[in-house]
Amino acid sequence: MQLLEHFASLTLHPKNAQELKGLILQLAIQGNLTANWRKDNPDIEPSSELLKRIKKEKAQLIKEKKVRKGKANSKVSNDDKYLEVPENWEWSRIIEIGNLFNGNSVNKAIKETKYEGLEKGFPYLGTKDINYGFEKLNYENGVKIPYNEPKFKIAHKDTPLICSEGGSAGKKCGITTNDICFGNKLYALELYGKIEPVLILSLYQTPIFFDEFQNRMTGIIGGISINSFGDIPVPIPPLQEQKEIVRVVEILFKEVEQLEQLTVERISLKEKYVSSALQQLTTQNSQKEWQSLQHHFKDFFTEKSTIKKLRETVLQLAVQGKLTADWRTKNTDFEHASELLKRIQKEKAQLIKDKKIKKESPLPAITAAEIPYELPEGWVWCRFGYLITFLNGYAFKSSTYVPTSDYQIIRLGNVKDDNFLINTKEAYVPSSVGEVNLDYQIFKDDILTTLTGTKNRRDYCFTCLVKPEHLEQKVLLLNQRVGCIRAIDKSASELINKFLKSDIILNQLFETETGTANQGNIGSTAFKNLVFPLPPLAEQKAIIEKVNALMGLCDALEQEVEKSKGYSEQLMQSVLREVFNTNSTN
């Protein structure tokens, strides 16, 4: 069986652990896990005898008025059977194999005043206290029902529970390990004939059972009546085989969990190594550390999380000048960045004089406390505002939007990190609106950024570069809360776009974050006041080439991760086909 053959490799990807457990349960209720056991134990009591005893037990309980008689249910026909099972198994219905009942609804105010904070009593469990399958139930929610409280139904230890209504219907389920009281949106099934509760819980968690459950749901909220739930057919193995199924499921689940834990530990160790190595890259002899790390690329950068850290480190090394240390040793005759800064300031002054841009307030001098690290020879610290102009967007009214025109509005959703989603959720205004708002027009080499997001989440300040292909046959206009950074020296746009993604720059921006409890905002002043490391013009080109090459390496590593993930998914699909297409269960 491929499932057992590929157990370890399937679990290399953490998300496979849950899928594997689902497969194990599916195999269990089909009898596949116990096929060899049946061959070794041919003389066990058949399920038909178990169902006879259950029928007799139920009749006695009805006679003693311990359970209700209920309506008679039809025998399970071949059309009702939703999977093939071994020959010595039988089919019944949920209502026939146990006492099925729902719990009690408790008014919130009464619950708070009467049942919360009691030291003794039955734990009272609602839907929120039930998890998914074999996860523990929450008995410590602070609500107890006194032992002598009348009219409250009790589900005894080892009773399967399942949610009957709402978004969790048919999904949340579990087995009680204590006697409990419970809510009216849960169904309890106290089993007859010593049927194994784990067998029923295993069945509840299979996709094929969920389909049967879902097909019987009704209403806007989505729920299943107790009669409809009780009518669902269930396969019943012989009692001895049930115990073997439970034993094998528990063993396999334990193996999956061990492999899952090993995988988590492996990933954690790799992440610690990567974090340590990348930290050393940015604080010590980067050339030596880089050479050491390169030998382990394929071994340690096997998760997207570590590749993300590598990207972040590349940017940090770039803004520190460490990526181009070799370049500087080979190119000693280059113009100092201070000369470049003087030319940019002169050009900006001329643009102000020509009234092409507005005059701005003087920027504060950089203090020693603001300088985060020592720059390489030839670099200079400056306020970012000296290098750029900043354009805020206009509050275009959605009531003026039209299906299409030559004037497209660029909104927050169009700007992602290095990804200009110009064809996503397009919005246009008519010519009459566009022509009078050309002050907000976007041009080639502009850098767009998002100025609003979730407070304390750092899920904005994305930047992307406007390229010629974005401007074909349309005029782009800047909407509110999207900022446009326009470099005075256009040749620096690509470098600026990359530097703005580094933590050294982002940390400065997010220190200025304002806004409400949920919405965070960063303004143009924060950008202009950035303490920005300016490299010499010649070195800027070398930095861009190096960053692009290393980001290309990160892309290749991510492709390797995707290939590995693809192989794992193919393996899983192969196993799925075996499980769901197999006919050999006897």
C-alpha cells in the first residue's frame, strides 16, 4: 500500500500530516487497514450478530423508558451505501446503533449569573468548546451545571459528539472523556453493543460521510435535523475488528504526529541556522560568511520562510554597501556620492525656479543619533526628500467611475510589493474628470507606494516601479492613500525602489505610523525625512546588478521548493486514487 510505503516522505510537508490522517480514517472505515487481520482471523463473530444484540439492547431500554422508541427506519438499501466494505460487515443507520439526542440551550444571561464560576458540576460544552476530531474538548470554559440540576441532558464518557448547525456543522466533532452537559447545537450518540466510539468518530471525519451529512442540511444558516442525521447509513464492522481498527488508527496517528514533530523541529533548526547566518552576514565579515553560506543554499533554503529571510538580508546588505565591497576594491576611481547629491539638489532647485515643482519646507539636519551604521567610503547619508518629490493622490469619487476609458485610477489594491497589478479591480473615470486632474498623472520611473494598511501589521508601504508597458494607451491617475515617489535623477529610480524595501528604511517609516486602532497611516513627511544611504552613481549600477542576480537566485530556490511541493502533492494524489478507487476490501 503506497500510504505506508511513502509515510515519511509524505509527511515532509507539514500540511500533509492532516491529509494523511484523513486518508488513514478513510482506509479504516473501508476495512483496508485490517485486510490482513481478517485473513488471520477468519472465525470471528460477524457484524450481523452484533446488530442482533444491539436490537435486543435497544428494545430493553425502550421498555424501561430509558430511551424513546422513535420512528421506524427503513433498511439500508444498496443505493444508500456510499462505499464498499468487507463481506462480513453490515450496514445500519445512526439512530439504530445508539441513543441519539441533542443538548440544552442556555440563555446567556442565565449562564453568566447561575452557571459560571461554580466549583462542582458537569462541564457545560458549547460548539466553541468542540474541536476537530481527535483534538481534546475544552472542559475548562468556566461553565458548570450542578449535578442535581433537573432537565439537563447528560452525555456520558466515551460519547461521540458532532456539531449540527452553522459553519461548523459536520466539521466539529469529538469524544467525551468525562460526563458532560452540552448545547442544543450538538448531537450526542451513546452507543449500544459496545461499539467503539473511535470508529464512529473516524467515520464522522471522512469526506464521504461529510457529503452524506451535507446533503441532508437545510436552512439559511445550514443545519441538519436530528431525524435526518439519525437516518445516515453507517458501516458496522465485527466488534473484534473494530478494536483492531482502533488500535491500528492510533498507531498510525502516533507515527504521523511523530513525523510531523520531526518535520517541525527540522524546519525550526534550519530557520535558526539561517537566521543566525544571515545575521552574521549583516554584522560581520560578509564576504567570508557569504562564501560559507553559499555551500548550504540547497540544504537550508528549502522553505519559503527562509527564502523570504534571504531576500530581506540581500536588501539589507545592499543598503549597507556590503554587496558591492568587491566592486569598490576593483573600482577606486569613482565620484563621491556627495558630488552626486550636490547635482541633484541643484537640479531640484532649478525645477522649483521653473515652477515645475513646488518649493518645500527645509528638511532637518541629520543628527549623529539618527545614523544607524557607518557607510562605505564614497557613500553619504542624506534626507530622502532631497532626492525626490512626493505626490499624494486625489480623492476620486467612485460615483464618477465608468466601465472603461483612457483614464485609469490607481488605487491601493493595484500596488503590491514590486508588483504593479494594473489589471486588477480596474477603475476608470471619464475624460471630463481625467482631463482636469492631470496633476495626479503617473509617469515612467515613478515609484508607487501604499500609505494605509492595518496598524502594527506592516502590511503596507509596498513599492513598485512604473514601467513603459504600464502606460500603453492609457493615462494613469493617482488615487488617495497611494503615494508617488518621483526621483529627481531618474536613473536612481530602480535603486530607490529596492532600498525602500529594506528593513533599515521600513523601520524608520513604521516608527512614524499613526491612525486608529485598526487602520495605520504613514504620510509623505515620513518619507521626506528618511535618513537615506546614497551610493555613488557608478556603484548604484553595480548594486542593482548584484541585487537582481541574488533575487534571481531566490526565485530559483523558490521554484525548487515548488517542485518538491509538487512531487509531494503528486504522491498524495496517487495515494488518494488508491484509497478511493480500490475495490479490494475483503
